[in-house]
Amino acid sequence: MSEFIDPNIVKRIINLREELHRHNYLYYAVDDIEISDSEYDRMMNELIELEKAYPELVSPDSPSVRVGAPPLKKFGTIKHTIKMLSLKNAFSESDIRDFDKKVKKELGTDGDILYTAEPKMDGVAVELVYEDGKLAVGSTRGDGDTGEDITSNVRTIRTVPLLLLNRSESEKIPSHLEVRGEIVISREGFRSLNEDMSEQGLPLFANPRNAAAGSLRQLDSKVTAARPLEIFFYGTGEASKMDIGSHWELLCALREHGFRINSHIKPKIGIEDVIEYYRDLEKRRYELPYDIDGMVVKVDSLILQIQLGSTAKWPQWAIACKFKAIQETTKILDISVQVGRTGALTPVAHLETVNIGGVNVNRATLHNEDEARRKDIRIGDTVLVQRAGDVIPEIIKVIDTARNGDKKVFNMPENCPSCSFPVVRDEKEASVRCNNEFCPAKIKAQVEHFASKRAFDIDGLGEKLIGQLFDNGLLSSYADIFYLDKKKIEGLGGMGVKSAENLAEAIEKSKSISFARFLYALGIRHVGEHIAEIISLKYGSLESLFSATFDELKEIKGIGPVAAQNLMEFLSREKNRKKIDRILKGGVKILFEKNNKKATLDGKVFVLTGILDTMTRNEAVKRIKMLGGKVSESVSKKTDYLAAGKSPGSKLEKAMALGVEIIDENTLRAILEA
């Protein structure tokens, strides 16, 4: 070691290595995190730069020369034929241009290089091995050399092909193929999964990535099968008989064999188009149905990839262009309690304002008392907070090392903070509830749910206005919405003639509603969108539903005894019947679906593209399938309808070229509700 090296530099390098090793262990070995992704990246980059500046201090055991940590011993291990390398990170447009310059320098050319750019999925990297077209082995990336054997679990994922297809004469199935992909859970799937976990009184997942990792690492594959896992494929390891010249051609060949690739990939583009796509993708990242944390850029030519080669850490022909962080650390200033539509009390943390992904965050849900205790969250704690898209910000974990002993333990109140009614706790559930049916907070939350986008979708009737209407005696339940006096609304603070007219128009527009959305709007416990959809297909009128018995309901596939019991209790109460009658007398028309679901959509093939406003993509897929239709990822001559939302992708152009009927979201909803 040189005698001229500052001892503080040596100390800093040692400290960075120790901390990164520790965080690697927490993340890869025990599914735990203490710092945000952006903070980890900053530490890693600092270590890399220091080791560049002082090469005599480089150590073979530095975290900069390997990825992750050894896999757990719960599963068997699989050694990868070709190492699953990590990717070097870029954090700005200038970093991306520097990557392009370095590629050209290494290749000794001034000419333009073509790249393929794709969204960087925020999930779990896996490798699947196919022998003679059959899935043989599935494994996680692990430490890059060796991963965990998760074959039985990946077999349960519907988007994983068990047998390869041979759709093209020019693309023969390789006798041996190692294909790599990212397993994810969509935001909608994550929301539904955590709702299920909460109803069962189980700990909630912190984010979709952790949910995907936890679901994959179940010893019982039946548990994995019940989780909403998906996979997108992005490349190969070792493969036989694949005469392909570019990365994009490789992806197309994989797609021909039945592998799902991302529909937002931009193939064979120059560096300026790469930069433009980076900007566009960062703007639209929350419009996608799944989490992405950046963009991956790869030299498209496989020959040039070979020429560029790889280091021990990452390939020289690819780079991960990261977006701004969606996780940051902040401090809990206080914890209050909110009362929901079912009376459930939810603790909410009030935070020292922190900017996460361009949005100022000052509150985060703690879900329930058990979850707050499991994470040992206290007032005054320094915590890691996450925000992703429209998901409510939440606390991932407490930073224990920042705790100094003066933090205040949070306890749920014994009385409702809104009406002072004594709260109760069902030992079978994680929630503490207020059972006072006249609780102001509870009624306001019921009205807000009733008017929400996935229910009656009354634009302009939000939390603030509902509070004003209730406090001024204009609203005592959601049934009163259809009897509001426009003149009285005009007199409320912040409202005027035009605002009152707009609200009246929105209410009038909402009066035609499907039976499924109507049932969901009523806010019956355990009757979410999916169960409401099942009920709407089973019963062709309110009268037939009112006549249903508990035994009949619980036997319907997908409902079960808990939802059946809650539905029966709700419908048996006279006050609820009167509310429904008042809603109908207010001019609401329910659109009932015919029992024979084969009448309109049997065999019809739909493809969805773009962003839907009035329903989620998952909801649309479920409804199409429940009515006998099929949903495909790609447009072909067999496609009957392309449903195009906002910002449609390349599928729209292909549909136009093939003469496929193109419909907008309103037409799709009309078809589903006909």
C-alpha cells in the first residue's frame, strides 16, 4: 500500500464494503432492507470511484466485484451455465451518452450504434432451462453463479410456458435453451394480494417486488400458485441452434416460441432516440400496470456484444438507466387514526415532508395495529418510505440504528376518534373497529367509496366536498347523493354556480350503472370488485339476489362463506334495503347482465392497449373472460377487437394494418355491460 494514501480514505473504503455487504445480506438472504435503492446506489458508486482512484486498495472480496449473496439453504441450488451478471447503472442523460461514447471507442467507430431499449422491471430475475422444448429447471439469480431451485414454483405461473411453441418454420425450437426473465406482481395484483392478507390477519407485503420474491420462495408451491405472479422475458443464457444476429431478433424468436416479452420495448434505435425514450418512459412509469425503476439499454447487434465483452461485474454492451428514487428516509412526527367505511381504524403516520419520485410525501399508511407493532413503528422514528404510482405511501421499515431510546410507542385508542364509541376487535382479524352506524367518519368514508371511480364514478365528489355536505346537513348517507339541492351546494365554501352544475351533471351521468359496480359501491365487507362481478353474473335482478340463501351463495365458486355471510347480513337489514330503494327512486338504473355469458363474447378475442380510465386493466380482463371472451397480449388476424385507451402503443398500428376492429374504452364498457 502506498504511504501517501490518506488513512481516512482507507477507513471509508472499509466502511463502505462492510455496509454494502450487510445490506446485500439483508436484501438477498433474508428479504429485508434498511436503506432506499438510491442510497444503496450512491454508496456503491462511491466505492467504485474510490477503488478506481486507489487500485492498490482493490480487494477480491469487495462487494463491487460480485452481485448479491449466497442463496438460502431452504431450496436446492442450481449453478448457472453462464453467469447472470448485474448491470452498470446510469443516473442521467449524460451518463447514457457517456455509455454510447465508450461503446464507440471500444469498437473503434464514429458511426451510429443501434440499441434496443426496454423498461427495467422491478421484480425478481430468474433463469428457466428448457430441454427439447419442455421446462426442466427454474432458478433465481442468487449470487450470479448459483441460484435457488424454484422449478416447482415457476411451473405455477401462468405466463411461464411449460411447452415451447413452434409458430414459425424459420424458428426451430432449440434442443437446449436457457431463457432469462423478470418475475413481477402488477400494482393491481399487489393491491388485491395485500387486501387478502389483511382480511386473513396476515402481515402485509412492503411492495410488489418483495411480494414477488416472497411468493417465489414458498416451500409449498400451492401458496405460490395463489399469488398473482407474472413474468417478462428479456434474454438468454446458453442456447443451441439459434442463428440470430441481434438482440431484438432474439426477443422476437423467444416470442415465437411462446415467451412473453414487454410490449414497450423500442428496438434498433439510435442514441438520441434512446434519450427521448428515457424521458418518455420516466414520465409514463406510473401509467404502466407494474413497477419499473428505469430503462435497460443494450447494443442490438449480438456480434458487437461479443466484441465488447463483459467484465467480472457486468456486460460492456448494456447499461441500466435508473429513474429518480421512489424510496427515501424521513422521520415520523406523529401517528393519528382514520376511520374507514367499514369502521376499521387505520393508523396513519404524519411525516417530515420528503420528496419521493417528484412528489412531496407527508403521510403514510400503517395499515393496522398488528402491522405497526410487527414493524415496531414509533413516533419520532427514522423510517424508510416508499411511493409507487397511485399506491398510498407506506413505511417499509424502521431504521433501528437511528433510534436513541426517546421514541414514543403507539397504541390504538379504546374509543373511536370520530364519535367516541368504544372500539372492538375481532380476534380473527387484524382490524380494530367502530361499530357505531352513525359514526360521522364512517359515513363520510362510505359516501367517498360509493362515489369513487370504480363504483359510481361521480367526478368532483371528493373527500373535502363530502365533508362539507355532511357537516351542513345535506348528506347523511350515500343514498342522499341523488337528492342534493343544486342551490344549496352553490352556497358551500369553494363552490359556485358552475361547480354545482358540474357536480349535478356528474351525478346524473352516474345514474346508469352495471349491477357489479352497483354492488361494489354499497361497500359490503368482503364484497370487492371480483366477488361483485361473480354475483352480477349469477343473479339477473335485485329481487333474485334478495331471495338468495346463505347456502346458495357460499356454494358459488369464488365467493365462499365469509363473503356470503356479510352479503346476507347486509341485505337482511331493513335500513340497507331502504337505502337501495331510495337510490333507485333517485333515478339510478342498474344494467343487469344476462346469465348466459356465451350470448355475446364466446370465442371473441380482445387485445388491450393504452391506459383505461374507468376500470383497471385487470378488471377488464376479468370481465371479458367471465363473459366467455379471450384476452391476448398480441394483435393477430384472429383478434376480434383492439380496445384502445389513452396513449396506445404499437398494437394500434398493427391492428389498423390487419383491419382489426378498434374500439375505445366507452365502447368496451358498453359491450361488457350489454
